[in-house]
Amino acid sequence: MKVVAAYLLALLGGNPNPSADDIKHILGSVGAEADEDKIKLLLSSLEGKDISELIAAGREKLAYCVPSGGGAAVAAAATAAPAEAETKKEEKEELIEESDEEGMLSLFD
């Protein structure tokens, strides 16, 4: 991932065709190790391709992968949370009352 990030940083910096040395230089500037095999794999995979087209294609793929049914579960959990909090508060009050009664009774032992 860091190799891809360094490649994209080089592009953003104005380098239209980053080399392996460019990527190594960026990674080295932040103290990260440069894996030569990963750099070669990335550069060979991107050779002759437009990065903006690849990013657009990736976004389309992600649009199909994102689950859309999670909203109902979140809403249900949000409405259940206040009821659970009230129940816990009542239980805590009961425990405090019981411990107070026991504490006073122990004075007479």
C-alpha cells in the first residue's frame, strides 16, 4: 500500500511517469523501507495505463461491494440504547439501596 501511495504522491507532485528511484526516494524520505519486488510489480502493472481511468474503474467496483442494508440495524440499535440505559440505571439504584441497607444493619452486629 505504501508503494502505491508513494507512486500517487509522485504523480501529485507533477511527475507524470514515476520511476522506481522516485518511489524509493519518497519512501526513504519518511523512513519507510522500499520493497524492490513490490515496486517492480506496481510499475509493470501500471505500464501504459492511465491512473485516473484505473481509479474510476476501482470506484465502480467498490460501488457494487458496499453493503446497503446496514442502516436498519443501526437505527434499531440507536432506539434500543436509551431503554437499556434506563434499565441499567434502575438496577444500579437498586444495588445502591440494598448496599446502604446492609451497611447500616452491619452496625448492629
